[in-house]
Amino acid sequence: MAERITAAVDVADNSGEQSLTAEADQSTSDGVAQNRDRGTDNDEAQGSDGTQSPGKKASPTELHSGHKLAGRYRLEECVTRLDGFSSWRAVDEKLRRAVGVHILPADHTRARSVLAAARSSALLGDPRFVQVLDAVEENDLVYVVHEWLPDATELTTLLASGPLEPHDAYQLVSQIASAMAAAHREGLAHLRLNPNAVLRTSTGQWRVRGLAVNAALRGISSDTPQRTDTEAIGALLYAALTQRWPYESDAYGMSGLPKDIGLIAPDQVRAGVHRGLSELAMRALVNDGATASRHESACTTPEELVKAIGEMPRVRPPEPTFTAPPEYQGTSYQQGAYGRPAPRPGVTQPVPTPPPPLQSRTGKALKWAVSALLIAALGLGSWQLADALLEQGGKSDDPQSQTQDGGDKNDNQPKPAQPLQIQGAREYVASGDTQAPGDVDKTYDGDSSTYWRTKRYNDGPQLAPYKPGVGIVYDLGSVKEISTASIGLRYAGDHTTVHLYAADSLSPSTGINGMEEIGTATTSRSSLTVKATKSVKTQYVLLWLTDVPMAPSDGYSGSGYKQAITDVKFTG
């Protein structure tokens, strides 16, 4: 049965329009070539000085620090002035927050396409992108207002001190690829995805700046936008692993590859590079179909890259290191060091006795009173203990009080539940499309702010009109007995029904009807516990959603029937 999934977010922009599509500009610049050679201009670097470059049409001369747009946005610092447009750090005086602003004349050749790109980007509403807040044509000016993240750091700055750790590089490519896959599903491309456009916040989240807008400002287009953005993600991962730009030209403060040797794998450029991430970077970069013998098939779209990331083992963060305290060093104090001659070997020095502390009569009386009370308490406690032991001894003489089997009575006590470690997971698709295969590892990463989510459905709560259900298969590493499953849910609603099944592998060979059910539960809260109704031992557990609640609009999709899973824990 065909799926009916609504992915668009109906958000009105500041001009009151409900749905806009980016106008195709007529530039002949090729997006792939831009990926290879760009890096000499400033992509509105936060906090950097603006540079003057010749453009086709200069920005209006009246723009200066302190100028206000719409009586609200006060310009503070010009960070880019290029090709007829300028980018500023500004202050939204109405909301008292910092913002970024792109400004260009209304008669600029690219003004229409910039407005269309900004409004289309605003409609996406994905929090993984720096959000467009306003897009206005006013007083012969076109300006685009976007978020300004004072706590974020550009990838260019992070790489200035060296390559990223494998876990950080894995998070970078995973989050950026998932974000770009979501953008392309809505028909949006970046085409200027470089280290200046990628920011890491203080919480460790990676965010992308300038979706569609940066390319429109520079008149960049591509006949293969998905391939262009995928190669750009590969270049970001390559740079993160090696601190080298994967082309011959130097860019973004990094050296390019040696000339005339072609593209070589990151683990051949730098020692200690994670092998799986090195392969992933090559699959994204070598995306013209010509792959080396050691590489798997090339990834030509962000969606294919997300799938490849989901298939590789998850790169875990390094174990925390603890520095052992220094060993205790005995002091070699000698009185001779303070002017008194040190004793000769074998001669014992008398140790002076410190004078006794002064005590008042009240203090002495109090000490004797406390001592008397302690003695009385000890005597009473000893008498009660002896009496209890005598009574217990008398009872033990009765043969009826002995256990029949002579064993330990604690043998009959139930054993405490033991947590079961999840070794891997994969999304299970019974029919139709996947939900979010690149995010399954977020359901057991120990971070309640990350999650795997279903798509948004028009009807519910049962998914049956569209598909039998959606879910994830978990690998416990070896055969274990399952007693309970604790599941964190992002949306609390009228219905969330979860079933647990014993599967034969991460890619089960049988359908739901061929699996043994472990247990089921339904809740309307933000967490759910499924208890096993019978003893089942298995290595692979399928968590299967058949009912999802009505949930409000968020940064990913509008209101509808959907659910997201945050933390999954199994006990046995």
C-alpha cells in the first residue's frame, strides 16, 4: 500500500508568502569546480574582519556601522564585502539579540534569486541549519537576516590546531550528511559547503550556515546538486581527518595535496587515521563512478552517504583517562635545617611533649558526663545482645527449625536485573521507505537530546494504513535472556504501542509473523517499559512501533502522527 507522508513544513515567511521555490540563476559556475578551488574568499566568518573585493555592483555607500534596517536591525560590523553584496554582524534591537545580515541592492542581478533562496531555506525550519529569520526588499535594498551563534566555532578555526579526533570527525560527517539529506528531500542544495560554512556549538552539535543563500549570493549553480554537496561533505571529512585540503590548491588555512599524485586516501596522508572514516571520505569524494580497488561503491547523494554511515561500526568516544596521584613522599625534616645541629647517627633525640590544652571546669565536667553515658549505653547494649543470642540459640536446638535441604535460604531469592550492552543496531523496514537509518545509533548513545524519529503520517494512531510498522533491530553481542526494555520517547500522546520480538539477525530473514514476540506495551507518557511475558533468549531484539501519537510541529516536520525514540536500555 502506498505511503502518504507529508514532509513539508507550512511556515509563513515575513513577507506573508506560504510557499516559495528558489529561482534558478544563470551563472555558468560549476558546483564541483567550486568545491575544488574555493577558499580564497571570506564566507561571512563570524568575528573576522571584512575584506574589500571588486564586485559587479557596489553596495550603497550610506551603509555603515550604526545604520538601521526596518528601524530594528542595527549594523555593527562588516565581515564580508564581495561581488556587490556585504555581510554584517548586527543587533536585533526588538529581540535584543545578535543576528547576521546579507545586504545587496534591489537592482542587483542576483537579488531575486537571493530572496527566493532565503525564503525557501526559511521554510525548511531544520535546527541543524543556521535559520533564516527575515528576507525583505525595502528602500532599494534586499537583505536577509539569519541567526548569529556567538558560542559556535567554525571548522576552519578548529582545524587550525590540528585534525579532529575520530569520534568528532564521525559526529561531523554523520550530522552534516543527515542534515543535507533532509534538505535535498525538500529540493534545497547548499553548493557552498566548506569549512567556513560548518559550525560546532558549545554543546557539540554541528550546524550548517548559508543553505541555498550562500550559493545564490555568488551566483553558483550546479546540474548535479546532490553530487556537489556529497563531494563537499567528503572534502570536509577528509580535512577533519588529515588537516589537508583534498585538492591541489591550498584553501581555508590548509595545504593542498602534492601536485600530480591525484587523490590519495586519508590514511595514506597521515598515520593513525581511522580506516573506516578514511574509506567513507573516499566514497564521497570519488563519486564519478571510478573507484579504486580498495573502495566500495561511490556515494553520489547525501542519502547514500547516510546509508553508508549507518552500515559502518559506530565510532565511540575515547575512554576518559585518569592521572594517578603522585606517590606519597616521606619528608626528610631535620631540626638541623632550622639552625639546630642534626643528631649523629645512632643518637636518639628526645621528642618534646606538647603542653596539654587548657580546659575549663565546665569542659571537664561535660567530658565526664559524656563518658558516663557512653559506658551506660554500652552496658545496656551488651546485655540486650547477649539476651538475643541466647534466644536464638534455644530456637536452633529445635530440629524443626532446620532447613530440609541444608542449603542457603538465599538461593530462592530472585537475581537482580543486569543491564545488557547494545553492540549495534539497524533500522528494520517491512515495506516502503526507511525512516531515519542514519540516526539509529542515537537511541543508545547515552545522550537523551539525540534521537531516531519516524516520518510524519496524516492518519493514525495506527500505522497500518501506510505500513505494518516501523522499528529498529538491536544486537546484544551474544544470546541473552530479555526481562525488560526501557524506552525513552520524545512525544507524549494518546497512543504509543511498542512490541519486542526475537529476531535472527540485524537483517531478519523472516517477517514479523515469523518472529517470537517477547512483550508489548502501550503508553501516553514520554517513557515506556516493556516487560517480557515469557522467557526468551536471543541475540537480536526488534523494537517495533505500530501506533504513534499526534505530535506538534517541530524543526523537522509539521504536526501529525509521529514518534521519536531517545534512550533504549535492555535488562536481563
